[in-house]
Amino acid sequence: MATLTATPTPAGGPRLLRVLRGTLYTTAVLFFCLLAASPFLVMGVVTFQTDQDLYRRGASPFDYEDMPTLEHLDNLFNDTRYLSFVRNSTVTGIAVVVVTLVLSLPAAWALARLTGRWGERAGMLMFIVYLVPPTLLFIPLFRIIVQLGLRDNLLSLILVYPSISVPFSTWLLMGFFKSIPPELEEAALVDGFTRYEAFWRVVLPLARPGIISVVVFTFTLTLHEFIYSLVFISASEVRTLSTGVPTELIRGDVFFWQPLLASALLVAIPVGLVYNLFLDRLVQGFTLGAVKG
Amino acid sequence: MSEVNLKGVVKRFGDVQAVAGVDLHINSGEFLVVLGPSGCGKTTLMRTIAGLEKPEEGQISIGARDVTALPPRKRGIAMVFQSYALYPHMSVAGNIGFPLKAQGRCPDRAEREQRVYQAAQMVSIEHLLDRRPRQLSGGERQRVAIARAIVSQPEVLLLDEPLSNLDAKLRAYARDELKGFQRKLGITTVFVTHDQIEAMGLGDRIVVMRDGLVQQVGPPQAIYDRPQNTFVATFLGSPGMNLQLVSDQVQRGFRPEHLLPLGELPPGAAHEPFSWRVTRVENLGSDRLLYGHLADFRGEMQLTVSRLPSNVTIEIPLDTVCEFGVAHDQLHFFDVASGERLEEGVAA
């Protein structure tokens, strides 16, 4: 007994330290999570606040003093074209994603594999194209859109957005294709497949993280792009979210805060969920694209 | 099972001739080893047979078919890559069955599974079929690659240094197994390696290549016993053949295991005496390597090696002149300028 009590527990000190460190770590993570989420929390709370509650001096934005109301959601869905904006944005987004993949997948593969040193240079050139900002291009592009008779038509956006998304996606995918050993393609050729089949069955599945990155990047681009959307489309029923919401829910200097925030939140939630679902692959995608090539 | 014929095959990369005109006949069912140092064009030669490289000149035929212009999928070949090139996104079963999914090869699913299982059984990996390649050891990956290669019953099997990623112990075992499969299947096999032990141990015949050219073709023992030129003589054997200038035109060569103390030479055989100083001894367990220098006809010293088997227990004193000798029939003569072998009659 005596020896037992005399021996200090060797794990006692370090264990306490470990618990302390764990608690500190968790607290810090929770704090930053809350910090990052707070704008969305405020948006969620404000959506259901009455006007009096929202504009009351000294009131907390996280709390209700009056009864929460659905009035503003009703207003957003029934008195504005919000649903048609969502539909337009979705249609444009999906179409642009498809066009981007169809163009950038073969381009990136070719640049990564078939042209050797010229591939590098061509890839560099494409990236430079990506660096030209839309604010410089929208005037000449507007004239082209008018000549094509595509004003107030979603096709104008579907045609122009790839000018931003294709160079970036090609560059990103190039890094991916370069990281896939050419021997895998050759093995598929020897195993009895054509080059096209080898690409489809071996290269594409391995480049999936890159493809997901491209889809997410391109889709969010079409969601938030403003200048082209504002310039090419002026008819309210053809507008997309990025221009429709601010034009309908801001009149002069009056901001209809509750529906405005609700409209943003409703779009942000699904996009956020998708981002989280693919977070690991996205990070892998962007870092790979950044390091390679 | 088919024979393979190469006629005047040339493959260039820019200004470099990786394969500089190769004629080769590979017999049906033969295990042919292409041996050479890295950069000698042996892998390129194999890739040309596979159809992964298009030769600038020459003709390749498999069986009775001229395949020079055909893509790999129409050549009836299979290949095991040095890195194995297993598809990381497929299971082992998916990898092995992949060639069967190629157009029209084996449309019936049940039959496909059956054949995948048989191929896996052949290399004893049927318990690994559900694994992913990254969960396998090097030796297991190699077997998957072999199973994938034999599942479609190719006419010709091409192996590109398939043992080089295995550790030394496993390699001897894998050599034995590989030779076993090949005998069982009777498939025409081309095996590329830079390892002469693999080449000697596996090949029915060996092709020694250098700088894109075939140096010598023949059974392993014949090449070892009668090297066609100094390159083959020094490349084969470890260490390679000793060379000694005997005049401006002629050099003679002898293998380390034939440079023996006078007492160890076969009794009564005519021999060439060599007096030399041994400066270093390496004991390798199974034999001893003696390093020293021999003077050539101009009096310049050349590094020379002798190999004594472990049953020769005679004490070799360092830095003392010792009397050694080489039996006459173990001496080889080569032209100095071209390096080509000279017949004994010419040399004498």
C-alpha cells in the first residue's frame, strides 16, 4: 500500500494537459464556426422579423420581440419573380457546366498529353485569357450579342460564360490529367480499348475530383456573375438571380431586407451543402491544379 | 501462341535512334529475354511490338499477320508494365476482367467472372479479388498485372521489367513462378530486363542490345560462353569478363572464374600463366573475389578480377606476386578497334 501511494501516477500530468488542450481546441473551432456562420444566422432570423422588429433601435438581430412572420417569404415567392430567377439561374448554370465540360475536358487532355512542350505554352496562353476581366469585355461582347439577336435571351449568358469558365477549367483539369500516369492509358490500349474508350473508362474516373471542382466552380460562377447578366438581359422574366433579386427587391434606396436576405439564404444553403459534400475533393482539386502544370 | 517477326525496325525520337534497325525472329511459345543497359532501346523495342510506338521503318508481324499499322488492341498482345499500371479505381477483379470488357471479347457476364476467377487462381490471388490495388503488396500487384495480361489469352505476352519493383528475396521466387506460368500456358513471351541474372535464369534465348542495336542472340549459356564482342563479354557475368591488350590489334578476355591459382587448373590442360599481385579480397560467402592488376603488352596496369569458389580454400597473400593461370580453351580474343570476336585461329 505504502509503495502504491508513494508512486506518483506518471500519466496524471500529461493527461490533464491533453484534456485542457482538447477543450481549448474545441472552443476555438466552435468560435470560428460561429463567426463564419453568423451572417447566415442573422439572415435566417431577419427573414422572419416584422418591419417594426427589424428597425427597432437597440434590438438584437438574433432575437424576436414581435411574433415571427411568414409575410416576407410569401411576398418573395408570390409578389416577385423569384422562382423564375431561380429557374433561369439553374438552367443557365447547368447549360454552362455542360458546355464547359464538353470543351475543357478534351482540351485539357490534349494539352496534358499529346502536344508535349507546346501543350505547356498553349495552357499558359489559355490562362492569360482567363485573366482578362469581364469589365473590359462586356461592351464588345454586348455588340456581338445584339447582332446575334440574343438580347434578353438566356442563350447569351450560356454563350458568354464559358469564356470565363473554359480557360480556368482547362487549366485545372490539365493538372489532373498530368497526374494520371500515361501508362494507365497505354494499359487500356493494350487491354483492347480505343484511345477514346481509354479516356472514358480510365482517365475520366480518375479525374473525378477535378471534374467536381470544375462543376462547382462553374455553377457558382453563373450564380454570382453580375456584369454580363445585367448588360445582356433587361427583361425581368429572363433575369437570373444575381441581377433579378437586387433589381426587384431594392427600389431606389429602399432595401426590402427580409425578402432580400431570404432569397440569398435559400440559394446559399444548397450550394453550401454541395460544397461541404465535396470539400475534400475540392481542396484536392484546387491544390493539384495549382501545383501541377 | 504465335511467332513474332521483326524486320529492319527503326524507331527515332527526334535525332535519337532508340531502335536502330532490328531484325528478330521469336519462336512460337518461346521465352525470349531482351537484355541491355538502360537506354539501349529495349523498352522501346517492346513498345513497338505492342503498338504503343509506331516504327519509322521496318515491319512487324505476329503469326501470319502484318501488324505494323495496327493499333495495340488488334494485335492480340498483352503487356505487363514496369509500374504494373493497375487501374486504381477498380477492384482486383475489375482490373483482371477489364480486358474482357473490350468490345465483343466476352459479352457474357457469368463467363467473364469465371475467366477472371481462373486467371486469379493461376497466380493464386483468388482471395484478393475484392481488394483495391493500393491495398496490395508489390508482389500481389505484380500477380494482378500478370492475371490481367493472361485473362484474354493473348498470342504474345510482353513483360517490361516486371520484377524490378520487388525486393531481392521475392524476386528469385517470382522468377521461378513466372517461368512456371509461361511453361503452363506455352505463350510466346518477350521479357525486357537490365538484370543479367533474370535474363540468364528465365530466357530460352537472350537478345543483348546496345544503342538500339542487337549485339547477340542465343541461348543464355552460349552467349555467356562465346560472347560475340567485348560489350557482351563485359556486360554478362558479375563481374564481367577481364580484358587484356596483347597487341595493337588484339585483346584477349577471360572470365574471373577461369583465372585460377595454378594448382586449381584442370590437370594436364594447356594454360596461359599470369603472375599478379592481389590487392583486395572480397568474401561473398559462396565465393571469393580477388582484385588486382595485370600488365598489358605496353606495361600498363589493368584492373583484373578472379573469382574463387568457396571450395578453393587456398590462402591468398595480399601484395605478393602469385602464380595464376587460365586454361587455353577459356581464352577469348577480340579485335581492338571493332570489339568483335576473333576466331582462335586468327588470333594465334
